[in-house]
Amino acid sequence: MKNIILFLSILISLRFAYSKPTAEPDSALLFAYSTTKNNNKNGLHYAWTIDQKKWHLVGPEHSFVRSDYGTWGAQKRMISPVLIKGVDNKWHAIWQLNEQDGVFAHASSDDLIFWYRQSYPQVLVGDNVSKPEMSWDKTNNQYNISWFSPKSNKHFRAISRDLKNYEDVGELDADSYGKQRLKVNLSGVEEEGTLHKVAWEVIDKIINAQKLEVYKSQLHNERTEDDIVRFADLKSVSVDFSVDLNNQKRISDYLMGIFFEDINYAADGGLYAELIQNRGFEYHTHDKKGSDPNWNSFKSWKLEGKAITHKIDTINPIHINNKNYVTLSVTANGGALLNEGFDGIVFRNGQKYDFSIFAKNIKGDISSLLVELLDEDGKVIAQQTIKSIGKKWQKKSLVLQASGAARKGILRITPQGRGEIALDMVSLFPQETFKNRKNGLRKDLAETIAAIQPRFVRFPGGCVAHGDGIHNIYNWKNTIGALEERKPQRNLWGYHQSVGLGYYEYFQFCEDLGAEPLPVIAAGVPCQNSSDRGAGQQCGIPLDEMDDYIQDILDLIEYANSDRNTYWGKKRAAAGHPEPFNLKYLGIGNEDLITDIFEERFTLIFNAIKAKYPEIIVIGTAGPFNEGTDYVEGWNIADRLNVPMMDEHYYQTPGWYIYNQDFYDRYDRDKSKVYLGEYAAHLPGRPNNLETALAEAIHLTSLERNGDIVEMTSYAPLLAKEGFTQWNPDLIYFNNEEVKPTVGYEVQKLFGEHVGTHYVNSTNRIHSTDFKVTNRIATSVVWNENNSELILKMVNMLPVTVDVVIDTAHLISFDANIEKTELSDVPSSKIAKPSKSVVDLQHLNQLRLQPYSLTVFKLIKK
Ligand code: AHR
């Protein structure tokens, strides 16, 4: 950012070399338009002219604002925008959104550069609002909106006094419409838009804003692969470094946490140790919106033998929430039902497995079930029989011990006898789970997560928390209690959530990790990119249903924190946890589009929690980026309501992290605290390699420095199953057999293992005047008063060594044995691992940081 400020001053002094008129005019004409390119998704462009002959395209075709209506792909379109300057002295833009909906879009701006929140008023049902126009009616003190509707082949109008509420929709005489747009030939292409006379200053600012974007983008897109040229003359860099132990500030104890979302099969087939896929026969073609005919209630199951058939029944389920079950008809011995798990089940020799099933005999004489574990060759490696199956649903359990191993094993259930039998909730868990919990978590994965030493766990998302459409908003109440009574649902990432890993299990996991729970609940609005039944952010939970929705949130706090005699406390105790879980933090909203609809609902929820549970730290949301409309509008809400903490999300290039180390240094210390809830460095192709990991390490040093206002951080997403991944990069990859932590994971773990209670000031004199060099060296020093450790972290993202001379005079009170951990390799490395050694103070006197490295020193107070 310092570089950007420098750039701005250069801009002002040199006045950019765009082809501006020699004598600067007082005013010019600004043409505002959008194109049909990219299916109308490129947003609002400007061109300017003095004489209406020579046109100057800004960018060209730089997008000053894009439409945020509806889902990615088909929507997010800006068609035929119209701009006017309102009586409020703001610019107002309206535009058409698509070819079917009876809505249009509105946004406003002070300077034509930054645009405030968008709204999508619905003024028609069953017909489209095409090419809306807008004007100010001085006489009636109102805005007149008019448009054409193709189905009815009629023109309509509506009025608005505040551009929030629209009324008096009625037919309009065709002659009164179509006056606002004009056509301009821009570089040989005729574009339609609106023309405005503005002061030259306005044009100047627009041009400079676009130039600044280009400059920032060049910096942010710097890649290590170009370092060889960029730093061709650089041999090595020297740094004088000294630590001022007397200059410290308290930082957050919760800086390093994890973001758990059921994306990439992180839950079912992942962390949740259940080995049976689709155990409740609840998969539905709609989970994948009908795109896969094999994704149905029998997914992952098959029948063996000719004498057996199946049907999915719903007539008399175990519980209304879990409505499907399978009915098997057996006409001769030998027919069996098989489950292949999540692409095969891994069985380990000697390991014990808890099997359970709900069964009822419908007709005939099937009173027992032979349950077998098979290896990939069909060899039986464990066998037991479920007996005494009655006429009513009953849960039956047994333990199977594998006498062999399998990588792609199968579960086989063979009804003994003939007739009809109904089965549901077929479950198989390894007995060995994380902390040996029943209905527990996969041990190797959970232990890999635990090694980061996360101080908090955010769950259940991410977008999963706010869902694809209102009906898909994650409802914590559906995820607790007996497994057969939970309500599975579609996962917006295109698969299924059994919710076997539900709120109780999340809380238990947090406790087992020694981490604070941080649930995130939708702010009464679904994901802004929703495509399922409605176009996302235009809808929110109807206001007359908000009381119930808010009550659910208050109930969650009671479930987590109240004593066992309360209604919800009793449920927690019944699940096995009489003591409260001590919930302190609650996220409301997930990087939502900040609209009036959002603000209205967020405010209701926030005020209700504050009134009933003032001790709960509510975390608001500031959109999906580190700047722009949602970020600014989200923070404005935080200021207005005094929200204690704000959740920020940004996935950025390594260059962004390199050049924005002062991002939080510039934050106002009197405002809300920050939870950096989702971040990661992204490169084209989305690898997780040393280049991305070191960029994250650079950012983490600045997060430690700002640990007085940045309270929590979590890399996102956490888990990804190979072959079942919707999002890259992730922190930990895995398959059924193996866990594969990434280089980014090693960085998170190094920071998690080496946290401080205080940030210690240090001086870092880099002998270089090149900001591209100085920005690639980052350091941070923390003191941990709990274990008397002083931690030095040093990142070198240069292709050359960095020679650091540390003034060790201040460090003589520390033990001579210093633990040094170094993570270094070529930037493209996906396999770099930290190596440990023991050094002494002398080593720090003449320290050499390897090219592309993170080095951590642990000094223990004598
Ligand atoms: O982390 C993956 C996704 O990124 C999250 O679900 C969402 O919040 C963000 O867009």
C-alpha cells in the first residue's frame, strides 16, 4: 500500500500520459455503457469526449461496477444501464438483469468510481423488465422508472421517492419511453448508453482510478517464475535486525484457528468416520440438480444374486426427518445387499468395526442378517449375524473384527430366509476414531488437524452455512439428536450431507482439540450466488418468519451454554455432554452480498442476541473481498451497530500479500476487531506450493503484528478428498487411506506451534532501496508468557540468500540452545517439509536465510 500511495503521488505530479486535450477543459462528456460481450457480464464502462468526434475509452472497457444478481455462470449480467444524477447529488444507475425476471437493478455512487450496494426491486411478476429507464420528476418529487415488457409487448412505469420502495406500477404510453439512451460508435462498434456533461475533474479521477487498478494488478500478479529476470542483478541482501524486548503489546490468544466446511467431501467420506455411503438411502437426484442419473437413493448400494430385488420406500419410516428406507424382497437364499462406501472401504487387519442397522421384517421369515466385510477380491475378512429381527423398526448392532486388509473393501448384508425386510441407517465405523468417540472422526485426519494446534474451529462453512436458496440454509436443529432423527440435506457443493457430523459433534471436536467453537449461522439470507429456487440474494427469510429464525439462533446458545435443566441444555446432556460447551463466538452471515435485505435481517438477529446474551461475541460479515462494495457496506453496518468483530474473506495472489503487509496496520484500533475467516494465496492452476505458502507466511507475520485487532484467522478451505474436490487449493488433501498435508499446512502448523501472547517490536533494516526487494522480506517476533518462549519468524521470498545480523545483546537472557526450523525449497515445490536443528546465539549473529524460505527460531528464557 505504501507503494500505491507513492504511485498516487507520482500520478498527481506527472498527470498520466493519456491522450488528454492539451489545454485542460472545464468539462467533458462522459458516456456510460455496457457491452454484450461475455453475455453482458462485463459491467459498466466509461468513455469520454470533448467534441463528440474523438472518443477516449477508459481502460478500454474497464469495469467500474458489475452486476451481482443471481448465480455465477448464467447470471451476474448488466444489460443496457442507464445513469442519471439524482436530486441527492448521487449518481444512480439502473439496468436490466436478464430476459425473464420482473426485476431490475439499482446502485448509486458519489464519484462514479465506488458504487454502493445494489438492490433488485421486483416490479412485475411473469414478465421481464427490459431496458429500464429512469428520470427525476421535479413536479411530483419522485423518480419515474419505465421499461418495456416483451411478453405483454407493453411499456410500464413505476414511481419511487427513495429508490428503495417502488409503487404505482402501471402501463405507460409507448411514446413516453425510449428517450434516454443514445448510440455512440466506439472504435468501430456501436454501443448504447447515456451521455453526461461532467467537470473535467470527474474524468480525471476516473482515468486515474483505472490506471491505479492496472498498476496494482501488475504488482499483485508478480510471480516467482519471473524472479530470475526481476532480480537478475541481485546477489544477496543484508539486513540488520534487532529485537526490542521492552516494547511489546498484547495480542490475541486465538490468532491461529481452522475453517471447517463440508466442501470437497470434508465431512461424509472425510473427517466423519462413517464408512457407509448413503447409509440412510437419502441421496436424491436433486443433490446434483439432476445432472447424474446414478446419484439417487440407491447410490453406492448394489444387489448381488438373482433372488433379490429392492425398492426405496417412504411409507413408514423410522422418523419423518429420515423418510427413505430400502425394502428387500428375497425369493431364495443368497441374495445380498452391498455397499461400496466412498469408492471402496479401507479395512485394516485386526481392527474392530462397529456395525449397526435399523431393520424390520415386513413379511416372510427373514429373522436374521449375515453381515460380512469383503476385501477387493471378494474374500470374507469378517462375519457376524444380526438375529431376532422383529416386525417393528429396531436398531441392531454388532462388532466385526477384520482378519485381513482391504483398500477397496465392501460391506455385504445377506438376509437369511425369504420374504420382505426393510432396512435403514446401515452404519459401519472403525472403533478407532479420534479420541475414540462413538459416531466419531477419522483419527489420522483429525490428528493432522490437531497438530496445527488450532485455537478455534469455524464450522459448518463457508457457503454451506448460508446455503443454496432459503430452503437450503443450514439448520443446526436438524443436525443434533439421534442419527436416525436428523434431517439430511443437499450440499450446495453438489453432493449430500448426512449431518452425522452435526452440531454436537462439532462442539465435541472443538473440546477435544482444546479450541473455541465458532459456529457461523446464515444472516437470514442464503448465498448470493444461489441458483436453486430463486436467484439468491433478492430473497431473504420472510420478515414474518424471522422471529422463529432468531429463536433458533437463541436456542443454539442455550444448547451450547445453559445448564442441563433447560430445554436445550437437556438435549445436550442427553447426547452425552451435561456440562456446557461455553460458546463465546457466533458468526452471523458468510461473506454475503450486503443489501437492504441483508442489513434488515442481520440487524434483527444482532439486536436479539445482544439483548438476550450480551456476553456472546457476534461476528458480522464484510463480503468476499478485501475491498469494494460489500467490504465497505459491511464495515459501515459494523460501525453503525457496534458489531464486536467482523469476518473478512479474501483469496488473493501471492503478490497481493507481498504488497499489502500494512493492510491491517492501517486499521482503526477503535473499530470492530477482525476475524480473517477465509484466506489463501491463489495462483493460476490453483496449486498449494511453496510460493503460495510463503505468501501466506508473509501475511501471517503481519497478522501477528496486528494481533491486537486481528483476533482470529483461518486458512480456507481445510480439507479436500482426492477425486472429490470442488475447490483448490486446500490445506490438507486425503484419500481413503492416506492424509497428505500441503506446504501451506506446514506454514499454518509452524505458526500454530509458535504462537505468542505478545508482539515484540523489532527493527528490520534492509539494505536495499528497491521496494520489490524489501517487500519480500518479512519478520515477526512474539513472546509467549505462558511458556517463556521468544519466537522469531523470518520469511525470505527472494531468489537469493538474505544475510541477517541480529543484535543478540538483548537476547543473552535466553538459553544457549535455540531451536531452528527451516522450510525452504524451490517455489513450485509441493513437498517441502520443515527441518529442525539446534543453533546458538552466534548463529543469529550471522544468520543466512535461504532463498524462498520461512525460518522460525524458538528461544527459551533461562
Ligand atoms: O472456502 C470455500 C468457499 O469460499 C466458502 O464456502 C465461501 O465462503 C467462499 O466463497
